[in-house]
Amino acid sequence: MFDELSQRFEDAVKGLRGQAAISETNVDGALRDVRRALLEADVSLPVVKEFIEEVRRKAVGAEVVRGVSPDQQFIRLVHEQLVETMGGANAPLARAAEGPTVILMAGLQGAGKTTATAKLGLHLKEQGRRALLVAADVYRPAAIDQLQTLGRQIGVEVFSLGSDAAPEAIAAAGVAKGRDEGFDTVLVDTAGRLQIDASMMEEMVRIREAAAPDEVLLVVDSMIGQEAADLTRAFHEQVGITGAVLTKLDGDSRGGAALSIRKVSGAPIKFIGTGEKVEALQPFHPERMASRILG
Ligand code: GDP
């Protein structure tokens, strides 16, 4: 993997080759190239700037590693810093100490929330767990039917009160059913909007208060790129998120949103969506995403 990366940064690190160590003066060219790579991967600009300064601080004055040239050392440092910033290792889903674990799915319309809710239901089922899917997206007319269809397809029960009930009432009733009937996880699909919107945030807060979730997962379409930073900030400040699902990584997005989400909220990306099919969900691995972001 480092071979591939070093090829990508071949020119960038040229200035470091043959040097005794990485210094303030000889690292600039290499940092410029990393900056370009991150921007090309659609990491948001303030996040790129902060990341570059962190790499600069670590690179300059880093101890010379015996047997490793400064250019290789630099590339390794960038990669490690990316992995570390994205949380180091995969972060598992929270689990309630007692009663069902409640997970709220949040995000904009079209991000892939309903799909991700079903994907997680199947993922848990495959681990021998029993999930209840709750259809609290009363805003998008087809969302309830879509969740019911997916639930039938994967053999996971779906709870709905139709589209006339208030979403917070649906969420509360779903959680109560989960507890009464011994489900171990309740996944609540909520309504998004086309863009960040006060009524969506207020609705999310009401649902959060009614459902007392163990996790609030923000579902983010990786194709929105740079906008992921503002989106995450808004949800994190107004609702509070504990993790994220990054969808549509089967497309050609380089996944820079992953870095922005983590930097802005501190919350780990827990899963990635890699296709429309209900099986297309994978745990998030910072190591793989770092390589993808660097391109
Ligand atoms: P919601 O409005 O957030 O509930 O979004 P949906 O779950 O309805 O998804 C919106 C569209 O994105 C649908 O056409 C999904 O099939 C599609 N979709 C969701 N996740 C993925 C993914 O990981 N990859 C691809 N290619 N499409 C996805």
C-alpha cells in the first residue's frame, strides 16, 4: 500500500529525498501536494487546513527513523495521521446495558437513511440479533412503504402507525414495543429534508427526547463532498450525533466526507454503504479509507 501511495506522491516528496531529516523548509512542497490530494477527495477546506498543520507539526522534528528515508517517513506519517484522525480502528455500534438498544437514523432526504435502516436490520439479523425497524419518516410519502417492503425482503419486522401520527409518537411506541416484545435493537428511520431545515432539526430533537436513543447515526451521502462538514456541524450542534454511516461509496467519490465528518463532530463513521442492495453495508475501516482518500 505504501508503494502505491509513494507513487502518487513521488513528485511531492522529491524534495525530501536525500535529506537527513524532514525540516520546516523542505516539507512545504510535500504538504502542498497532500493538500491538493485532500481537496480533490472533497475534504472540506477548513478540515484540510487543520489536517495539514497537524501533519506539519508532527513531520518537522520527527525523529529520523533508521533505514527509512525522509520521503517514505513523510508518506507514512500522512497515512497514519489520516487513519488516526478517522478513529484508528472500526467503532462498533453502542449497546444498551439493558432493554433494547435504540438507534436513530438521521440525515437529509435521499442520503440513504431508509436503505441504511434496513441494511443495519439485516446486518444485526445475520449476527443472530433481533431488530425492529420503526417507520417514523412521515414526511416522504413512500418512505413507510419502502421500509415495509425492505423489512419483508430481509425478514425483519417493521413497526408503523401510518403517516398521520407524529413521528415522536411513532418512535416512542416503537421503542415501547421493542422493550415489551424483547427486541434487542430498535432502529428508527426518521424524515429528512432536501437541505438543512429548522423544522427537520426540531422534529429530530422531539424524536430524540421521545426515544432516548443509545445512538444517533447521521447518514451522509458521500457524493455531497465538501458539504458534509456543514451538514455534520448542523446535526451535531442541534441534535447531537454519536456516529455516522457514509453511503454511496460504490460511486466514484474519494470519500473525503469521512474525514470532514469525524473532524467536525468527533463522532466515528461506523458503517459504509456500497450499493443499493440491502446487503451492501460494511463496517468502516479508517485504514482503507485513508488509502482511498489519498488516491
Ligand atoms: P432516504 O431519503 O435518506 O431514506 O434515502 P433512501 O434510503 O430512499 O435512498 C435514496 C436513494 O439512494 C435510493 O435510490 C437508494 O437505493 C440509494 N442508495 C442508498 N444507499 C446507497 C448506496 O450505498 N449506494 C448506492 N449506489 N445507492 C444507494
